[in-house]
Amino acid sequence: MTVLKGKVFLVGAGPGDPALITRKGADCLRKADVVIYDRLISKELLYLAPENAELIYVGKRPGEHYRKQDEINQIIIEKARAGKTIIRLKGGDPLVFGRGAEEALVMAAADIQFEIIPGVTAAVATSAYAGIPLTHRDWTSSVALITGHEAPDKTCGESVCWEKLATCIGTIVVYMGVKNYEKITTRILNGGRDPQTPAAIIYAGTTPWQKTIVGTLHTIAQQAHAEKMKPPAILIVGDVVRLRESIAWHEKRPLFGRRLVVTRSRSEKSRLAEELRARGAMVIEFPTLKINPPPDMMTLHQKIQPLNQYEWIVFSSPTGVKYFFDVLITAGGDSRNLSGTRIAVRDISTAEAIKQYGIKADFCGAGLTSSDMINSLITQQRSLKNKKILIPQKTEMRTYMVQSLQKVGAHVICVDVYQISPAPHPPDEFQEHYEAGLIDGICFTSSTSVSSFLALMNLKNLHSFNDCHNIFSIGPVTSAKIIDLDGTISAQADQHTILGLADTICEYYQRNGSKS
């Protein structure tokens, strides 16, 4: 009997910010059959995996069973021998205090194929996000990365000699040492390091709840105790800590520390999530819908062919653009099939989506609703009478769009280039933050997402949710649905676009701070 052999990828995910995963690491995730992940992995990274990928949590949470390393090794071996592609997703870099080397040795002994994909280690990333360079030509040319918690059953190698490190290394970075800070700093002091040497502790580095405390080698352990500092945290000792006051940037971003929920489809990449993260927010993505390709693309392609029979094709979102071209390309066509056909898009983001296929939109709406876009198109064109117009996607305003175009004599054909179904349940990450009362606000970009959110939450209206959370709306159609469902809108985007909504949320929190 032939034994199937899969392949294991030991992937470093970075220390917290999901954007810090490498391109190769992200590409591996997209091809995973199985993802085996640790506690400190950003759950946002799991959305990169295929929907049918098996997700196996092997980290440690308070009150939960903790899988020992031998158990983890066995899971990896079993899945690999079943012919699976396994992503072993580890925080930071798998070979820097991540036990990746141990797992690689196990794979090698079991004759299982594997690759190691490096990640950004915590020392490099958290220090950068705190505004502390590990080296600087005027301050220090050496840095040491050291564990503050050595294995109790260590059988080979030397234990850390803190006294020797005290004066021969410019910057000392300590991982996993929260419980031992007093012992560690005392030993460094005993080695002759100046008690006034600057020191800093960075908690949850690179995340929106990063916290940095600064002191000296003499005081930092007491400060950590007073602040009740918990893991994950990094201790940095060295003169480079002085530079934080000038170049700290992460904690100054306008949405730093905010936890915001973004509703979206399971299969879509959320541009709003990207914009909010760029402004410092922690984004919890809440898939409310699943968008799937149509069951029979060839038949659908026959329905819309030839494309040059249409005077206009109207797109209301980047999603519609993507699935339209999926249909076209699957049937053997490409952008040349649109020769002679003009393109109307709702907003700039949709125009950018179609530009990726080498096509420039002939008409771009002002980023308002789909109905506003159609009204503007009708006003701009001298006549649409007897013109054939294709609307290849579902939109909450499609009935209005069709009726408006028909009133001016246009012939409108509607074709659905994708299917929509409800998401199965709220994501675990959302539930954890919701039950703990840690969510600041939720963002809705369509009326459909409002209804779907309530259905998944098993709520009749938004009143109880609104009591403790801000609600942000992209525009008047979405706002009308929120109000109809007994919700109170904290802010509606001035410009009814993703970028406009992100800017409005920033302005809201700058004006109002925490919700009262």
C-alpha cells in the first residue's frame, strides 16, 4: 500500500500585526489543506486560508487543555502522511525561540518534506513599532536576543550568563522574561552595567493595544510590577531606548487602540479593513455573506455574449468586476471582448478594479449610491433610448436602477455573475471580543450587511447592540436600514466610499474619544 506524503511549511507569522507576514508565508496559507496555529497568531491571517481548510488550534489559553509538543508533532506527522499540505503557523520567526527547529528535526526524522518560511521576529518588529532602533551608528553596533525563560529540562548548552552580557553587548533584548525581570535586571547590574541605562518594556508589540513603559535598568522591573505587565512582552536594555521619544509612531496613529468590526463577505478582501488598520485600529472581520461563483459559467457566458451588443455595462462594486471577468475568462474570453462597449462604475474603487484588466471606465460616479450613479449617468448622456445596458451583478438598488433606465427608454439586461449565501455563524474572534465588551464600533457598508449581521447574531434589532457600541454607516441607503432596525448611527461617511468611511471614523474618534 502506497503511503501518501504531504508537505509541511513552518511559517513565521510575525508578532501581531497580520500585515507583517511575508509574501511567501501568505502564499503558502492560501494553498493550505491544514493550518496548525498558536495562541499569539493574528486570527485575521486565518482568513487567507481556503474556506475548506482544516484549522487546528494548538496554543494555550487559561482554563483550556494545552497540547504538549509531542502531541503537536504527532498531529503534523499524521496530516502529512495523509497527503495534506500543512501550514504550521508560528508567531514571530519559527527559528527564534519558536521551537521551529525541534519540529523541523521531527519532520526530518519522519522523512516528511518540509520548508521553513522565516518571519519577522518579535524583537525586530516590536522595537520598530515602539520607535526604538536596536542599533544606531552613534549609540551601539551590537545587539543580543536572549530568552528570559529557559527550558527547565534543558540538557545541553550553557545557561544565559547575564553578568558577562552586561557590558559586552550594546542592546540587550529579552523574550519571555516577564516573571523574571527583577532577577534578570539584577544580574545585569551585578555584571557592571550602569543602573541609569535606559530600558523599555513593550507589551503586545505591533498590535493596536501595544503598550510601552520606559525607565532605567534600575527601575524597569519595579515599573513592570506596578503596571501588572503580562506576556507577551519584550524587554529592551540599551542607550537606543532614548530615541523612542523622537521616533515613536505606532501609538500616535488616529485609531490606535480601537477595536472595530468590519462586516464583509467571506471571500472578499476588505479594503475598509485595510484602511482602518493603516490608521492603527484592530479590525475584527465579520463575514456576513458567502460569495460563490455561479454554478454554470459557460451557460452564463452564453447569456451575455456577444458583449459588444451592449452600449453600456454598469458595475456597482469591485466584487461585480471580479466575478464578471471570472466568467469571461473561464469561457475563453478576455478584455478584448468589451471592444466598443462603454463602462460605467459606481466609484473610484470600482474603477481601480476594472483598470486591473486593462480597461478605463468611461463614466465614474461620485462615490454615492448606485442609484445616484445611474441618475448621474442618465443626466450626463444625451439619450439612452433604445440603448442596451448590462447590469452583471446583484445590488441592493438594482430594481431602482433598472426602472430608472427603462423610464428613459433603455433596454436593461440583468445577469448575476455570482451567488450569495449567508455565512454559517459569527467568527470566534468576534464572539470573544463581544462577550468581553471590548468592541468599540461596527462598520456597515451595505443594507444587506446590516440584515445579515442581525440574522447571524440572532437579534431582532440593533437597539441592544447599539447601547455599548458605535455604529458607522457608509451612506444613506445603509443608514436607512440601520434606523429602520432601531439602530443609532454614530457617524455616516461624508463621501460615501470606503476611504470616506475610514476618514469619517477617524474624525469621529478625534472629536468624541470614547463613546459615552
